[in-house]
Amino acid sequence: MPTHYNGTQEEILALDSYIKLSRAADSINSRLSNSPSMQELTISQFGVLEALVHLGPLCQNVLGSKILKSNSNMTTVIDNLEKRGLVKRERNSEDRRMITIHLTKEGKEIIETVLPQHVAAIKSQFEVLTQEEQIQLGNLLRKLGRQG
């Protein structure tokens, strides 16, 4: 559904594009998060586990910036992962404000199981686009994301 905003052509075009982008992202994320392969992980929890398996232990604030989540949201995500035994927190002995998040053995096993299945599910979502369209979309989104 296009915007009903009564503005200039440029404003309407920008709003319409934004709405389509948001709806497409929400739709894909909804389908991916409901996949049985996610093993009851949220998209944010998956992002934390994936970052830790690829980058190693990270400070909580760095981890939040990697997966684009606020500090308060990261606390909740990490609390829930810690309850499941998938991550552990470690306070820096010299600066107690610094908390490093580590992947546990169980967390590593889960992400190594879920990641290939999640990649396959993502690939399936993008099969509606040709390879050339996926490259074009990637370039356009990178351009949009890097402005300002």
C-alpha cells in the first residue's frame, strides 16, 4: 500500500520506497524467525551467537554495535542467552564496567547447527531475485546505508 501523505513528489517517492523496504525486511525476518531451524532463537540472539562464533569474545557494547542493538536491548538478549547456557559474561578485573561475552560450548554447538540452515533459508528467500538483481539490491542498500 503506497503512502497517503500529501507532499511533494519527492517526499511521496521517498516515503513509498521506505515503506516497501521496511515491509520487505519485516516480511523476510518474520519468515526467517519462524523457521524451525532457528531452534527457538530470536533474530537478535542469533546475531549475538553468530558474531561470537566468527569474531570471538566481545565486549557487550561492541557486540551491540555489531548487531545494531542498543545497550539496554543487548542486556536482555544476553540475559536470555546466558539463562540457556549459550553465553557467559566475564567482568574485566581492572575495569569492572567492561563485560566481555563469551560463547559457551553449548552456544557454539547451537550456532554451528543453526547457521547453515539459516543461510539456506535466507538463500531461499532471495531466490525470487536473479543474481544480478541481488547484486544491484546489495549495491543500492549499501549506498543507502552509508549516507549521512
